[in-house]
Amino acid sequence: MTLQETWQSPIAPGLSFYQATVGPRASYPKLDGSRRADVAIVGGGYTGLQAAYNLAKGGADVVLIDANRFGDGASGRNGGQLGTGQRWWPEEMEEKIGYERSKALFDLAETAKHHLLDFASEHGIDIDFLPGQMNVTHKRSYKRDYMDNAEIAATRYGYPHMKFMEQDETRERLGSQFYLYGVRDMGTGHIHPLKLLIGLARVATEAGAALFEMTKAKAFRQAGGKTTIETDGGEIIADRVLIACNGYIGNLEPVTASHVMPIRSFIGATEPLDRFPTVLPGNEAVADSRFVVRYFRKSKDGRLLFGGREAYTSDNPRDITQHIRRQIAEIYPDLGEINIDYAWGGSVGITMPRQPFVREVMPGVTSIGGYSGHGVMLSNYCGKLYAKTVLGNADELHLFKELKIPPFPGGARMRAPLLFLALSWFALRDRF
């Protein structure tokens, strides 16, 4: 591997704050020739790299490829919030799948959170961790739900770190009058996602995994109990394959593509808020109650990182900053003229029920993705769990495999337009 300066991704718009602040970073070669492996992994995000590290550490011969650079996808460009539990609140999960399974998934997510932080600490990866997250609501009718959420987390799920906030406290901790109530969670926090990913790639290499960037998987063939991956740099023949492409699956594998839909999400990073000390004085991250979620936080150097515009097509806006600035000013009017130093976007993989998709899509070929905006900790841990399954140590992935994840309706042609109509309707409902 070699060191490279600031990198501009060819598959995602804008130079991210994360890319601009990591300094020189390692690059990895393109695959050149055929390889044989116990396990081949397609996708160099959190899931793939964490699987590669744990498999190599366990003695497996691992080859991992990515069509671009590690971090060009969601793992290196996301909002950096860890959250708590699954994408749904535990009481919502409980209504669908019962308390026992809901509790097991909640506990798994907590284990995933601790795994991520412990992994970074153990391997000397400075991820700029800052504690705290607030979930806030823009509707008075949600007050009881938010009060119940904190109480249920403590009494039924053994999680005492959430506290309901009345209106005055919510507005003081936000430094904004825009939201009404909230839940403050001091058992979680937020990170610099690209620093974690770069460190993870380093650790996977040190464990013995063979990592290749700029190597595009083109097709799969199966024969004699083996899977061959055709790439633009050679063939890889493996006993097992992990597809970890998430929102960048494209047309590579049809079962995954029918269940995991990419949507575009965009983030802006302002100049440091030295002149605005009342904005998020406690440095917690924030996510709101809209279906089209607005999520924001302060970086370690005091910038506001604000994500709030989703697009349900593959198109990129000509000016990301215009849309982000408008939403920032709605919540923080005093920041209406603030400089936005960085603005970027990328694809997030979602599923119909907003729960992870984990399935064997061909004999010996497992696909994992569709974290639906809740993937910073879950994707890392799913990679670890996949490795444990392959190595014969456990099969905790069954908790996700058992979730009912239906395909998007309409087939390849109609699913994107239908999704656009459905999510546009929900976005309209957010306003009322």
C-alpha cells in the first residue's frame, strides 16, 4: 500500500469534511491476476473490512475487493452517529416481532456499540468520539411517545441512559427554538467515520487480509461448490463469498438489488462555530422525528455537520450547499449566512421495513446491507458476526436473517419511481 493526499471520490459528489481532515492515507493496489481464497469479499466498507479482519485473524485466507477506494461509499461519508438499538425504537420492534426477539436485537445493537468503541481503542484508532445524542420532535403530538421511549428503554430493556427533555431543556441543549421535546441519550455518541474506516483497513491488512481497491466485480459463476468472481483485474475463486456493497450493489446481484435500494443523502460542514457558543453547547449529536430525518452534530473542531436532504434518485444536485443552508437557517436563524466549507453526498442503502438485509443469495454467497441510516455500529458488527459464522464460532446473524425483508415492489423498472412517490408523500407529511 502507498500513501495518498486528499482524495476526491468519483462516485459521490463533493469533497467531504472527513476526506479533508484525515491527511495522507493508505491506498491499496488494484487486483492484477487471478486469486484463490477461502473467503472473497466484495465491498470495502465497514461490513467487508470488519469481516476481512476477523476472518484473517481466525486463520482464513481472505481477499477483499472494492470498485473504488475504501470509504467512497456510505462508511466513509455518513453522519457519524452511533445511535442506540435498531432503526426502530424497541417498543416499535416489540409490536412487530414480540418482546423476546426485540430485546435480543436491542442487546445485539448495544454489543455492537461497545465493540466499535473497544475496537478503535484496542487498535489505536482515533475516531474523534464525542458522547451524547438527542432525538428531538417537531410535533407536540409526539410528546407521549418520547416520554414512553425513555421509560421503556430503562424499565424493559435495561438501558438507563435516556432522559426525556421538556421544551425548555430541549431548546437550551439545542440552542434553538425550533424543536419541542426530546430524549437525551448519554450512552452513545458520534465519531469521525472515515478515520474509523482507514484504521480498520490498516488493521485488516496487518491481520493478513489481501485488500484491493479500484477492482470492480462484474459477475458471479458457480461450479463444483466454488464461486468465481469475475473482476476487471482477474478472477477470484473462493469457497465462500460475502457481498457487502450495501447501497452500491447496482446490477451485480439481483436478489440484493431487489431488497436494498440506494437513496442519496447530503451533508454540509460549516466553518467552526466560535461565534455561536449556544449551538449544541454539550456537543451531542441530534436526529429529529421527521420521516426524512434531519441529523446534525458538531465536529471535534466545532463545525456544524448538518445532513437533511435526501434524494430518491441517483441524481446529484448542482449546488448541495443551497439546500443544506436553507435547512440550517430554519433551525438556527443566526446561521443563515454561515460559511459552509464542505458539502458532500453519497448513497445510503435502505430496505422496505428499514431493517438490515442478511441472506444467503446463492449457495455459499451471503449478502449483508440495507442498514437504512443506522449502520455505523451495526455494519461493523455484522462483519464480525459473519466472520464468526464462517469460522464456526456462532451464528448470531440468525437474528437478522429471521427478519422479514420484502423486496421493493415494481421490479427493476418501477421500484425507483414508486419509492420516490412514497417517500415524497412521507416528506410532505413531515410538514404538517
